Amino acid sequence: MTRDRISILEPGFGQIHVFVLVALLLSFAIDAKQLEFTKTEQAESLVLSYKWLDHQQQRELAFSLPKQAIAKQLQGQKSYKQAVAMRHVYVNMMKHAQTIDPKEARVDIRQHGSKIQVKVTSRSQQMIDKWQTLMGEKQQQAFDQYLAENHFSMYENHLGQSGVIPDHIRYINENRSVVLPLAQALYEQLLEGSDSRDYLNILLSWVQSIPYDTLEDRLVSNGTGFFTPVEVLINNLGDCDSKATLTASLLRSLLPDLSMAIVYLPEHAVLAVNLGQRADEFNIMVRGAPHVLLDPTGPAQLKLGKISQTSSQAIANGRYSVAIIP
């Protein structure tokens, strides 16, 4: 995926204004730069240390994560394979079908690759309708169970096309306590009198400096390449979905009541947070309130409320979907 190296487009700018600004400021585009990353194992913890440039200012950060806590988050996200999922569904449906009284109906279930076919026979049309409905419900329940057990969720893009992706919302909530030491270490970087926007900008400059791994089309990637928040830290690598999930988990750990959402764009993802509306920040409406956008991906150093031209055009054209982070 091509990444824009500048973020100056705001709502309401015409194409001429955008062209002029890009032409004038292109030479000033700054990429986030990580200067140093180290991992040090201790008896019961893992110490992670970073040095990076925060808009030309060098910063240093170190924190420790308990090994016992991070071990649960290092199992890795599986790739979704529909045939495997349907096999799980088929087995569960067969178990349920064996409990049906043959005097009521007989149910024939067949799996053909990624599809399951159910045929109900009975002397009573009422029984056929009953068990056809119940087996349909059982099929959906078994599929939902498979998704939950393997950290997947359903995703629908702006065109109404659906697919299966890693359950980003679940990872955000499961990791919020694990990454709290990092959230607190970033908070300690603030000067006296700083506010939430200052905290977000430090967080953004740090996560943007983590090396970037390209995201393929999330509808066909089946979760391949996604890293959990802890995996992003330990591997020092992440695509836009992975970095957005880590950033949201950090924010949720320190700001539990902050209204947030993931904004899915074609082959990209950003976050939206409710911090009030400012004229110089790019906002979208979420649940009837303006939410300012932030892009944790990098390598471009984009402050709060600044997104790339590609992202802003996608949003202006309605090519995005929103997932609320509870």
C-alpha cells in the first residue's frame, strides 16, 4: 500500500488549494524515525527501551511488561480459512442433528468445501419448517462460536462487502491492562500543564516510529500479518490495523471513558476520538458527535487531527466504515 508522506488536507479544502499546499509543503514532509530499540529479559519481566525522533526532538522511553501477562497474548492470530470454519460448523450441526427424534424429522447435512447443505425430510410440513429453521440457527451459532474461539469478527466495508477479520475490538480490551505500564511511561513524558491532545501527540510520534508492515486487502488477507498489541511491541513491527489496535488499547487503559472508534478505509485504518471539535483538525461524526481522527501508522509523522490526502479523500467520498470501541 502506498503511504502518503504529508497530511494537510482538511474538510472544505478545494482541489486547487490542496494542490498548492502539497506543492509548497512537500519538501517539509517528515517521517517518523526510530533511533534505537532494545529488549532485555529479566527474571519475571521484559524491559523494552526506545529512542525516537518526535518532530526533530529526540525522546527516550523504557518500561517493563510482566512475562506472565504477556505470555497469554503471544499465541498469534490465526489466518481465517473458511473450509476449516465450516468443518467446525458441520461437526456441531451433526451432533445436534443426532438428537432429533426420527419420528419428527430426518436431517441430512453435507459439507461441500466452504458450503454446508441441509435437507430436512418429514411427513409433516410443520416439522420440516421447524427443523429447517432450528438447523439454520444452529449453523449460525456454531459459526459465531468458531469466530469467538479464534479471535475473529465479521467485517463489512463501505460497499456492503463482508468478510472475516481479527477481532480488533476484543484485542483492544484484552490488552488494556497489559499495556498500562507503557501508557503510564508515555504519560510521564508530558510537561506540567499538558492536556489530552499533548498526550496523544507524544503517543502518535512514538507508535509512528515503529517500523511499518504493509497491510494487504483486509477482505482477502484473512488476518495474515496482524499482530496483537503485545506482539507489535515485542516484534517492533506492525501494519495499520495492528498499530491502530495497540494505540486504542493504550488510550483505553488511561482514558476508560473516552469515546473511540476504528475507522476502516480501503487498505488502511485510523482512529477517531471524541476530544471536542477544532477547526484545524479533521473530524468525522460518530454517534452524533464530532470525533477527531488520528493515524498511528507512520512513517509520516502526523499529529492529532492530521491524516493523509488519500485517507481524507476516501472519507470525503464515503469510502469508510466505523467500528465503535466500547
